[in-house]
Amino acid sequence: MFSKVFLAQTSREMEEFQPERTAYMACHFSPYSTGLSNTPQKIPENSILLLDDSTPVQGHDPNVVAEQLEELVKRFSVSAVLLDFQREENEDIWEMTSYILKALQMRFLKM
């Protein structure tokens, strides 16, 4: 049995329908910089933030990505970050995942 159900939505979908619990989707690695793109401008408090790999990790800076995620978590009181990586595994994605997990755990376990 589910204790909490979150509806995954894009920012456009959130404009039309605001469920009690939502997960912001479509935040991904930027094709033009070393960080993230399509980050939310507004999401409900206690939402889940989904980071996908629709743009592959190639030359992205793990520290920049972790700092952007940290800022979003703090600004919107995000309850969880979900890494929705579906591309074939490779060294870049393993390194990015490891760095993000360590960085966010270190930063938010202190709070």
C-alpha cells in the first residue's frame, strides 16, 4: 500500500493542475553549459525534483550540478531528488551520480 503518491508533471502541467503532492520533471543536463537546464521557476513546497538524462552527461561539472540541485532543494523546500537516468551506463554517469549523492548527503545531513 502506498503511503504517499506523487504526480510527476512538467511546469506547464502544474499551471493547469496542482495535486497535493507533485514531482517536477524535465530538469536535465544542459546542452549548452556544464550544469542543468529546465530547472523549475516555481514548484510547491515538499515536491520531488526529478533530474533526467535526456541530455547525456558529457563534460558537465558535478560540482556545478550539485550546487544547482542544492539551491533548488533549499529554495523550494524539496522533499527529495530523484535521479531518473535511463541511458546506457557509462563512466560519466557513474561519476556524476556518485558525486551528486555524496554532495547532497553531506550538505543536507548537516541541516
